[in-house]
Amino acid sequence: MEYAELNKAPSTPQEMTTSTEERMRHMRATMEQYMTTASDRAREAAAYADRTVHQNPWTAVSVGFGVGMMFGALVTLLASRPSHGVIDQFR
């Protein structure tokens, strides 16, 4: 659709319904295309990750261990930090 057609006000309720239905169909088709593309990309990324882990298992174990240590350290730091939240003001 051209820009002029998109900004043209419908003159009858029938035109308004038809125009809205067309826009909704177009929007649905676009969203389905986006979802299909995202699904395909996610599938490709998962296959790539699977191949990489199978080719380099010890590297994958090391990376997992490092990420786990960093996450554990972060949780420990946050848990030991004194909180100054709204709930503490009422205690």
C-alpha cells in the first residue's frame, strides 16, 4: 500500500471494516514470517552449539564451570550485601 492509501480516512463503515481486516491480515502474515525466521535462526544456533560442544567437549566443560563460578560469586555478593529496600523501612 502507498502512504496516501494508508492515511486516507474511510468514508463508510464498510470501508473501515475492509481496511481494518486487510491491515490485520497483513500484520498477521508479517508476524508469521518473523516467527518463522526467528524459529529457523534459533534452530540453526542450537545445531551450531551442539556441533561445537561435540567437537570441543573439554572447552565446553571449562566454559560452563567458569560461568557457574561467576554466577555463584555474584549471588554470594548480592546475598551478603545489606539491603535498603522499602520492606526494611517497615521493620
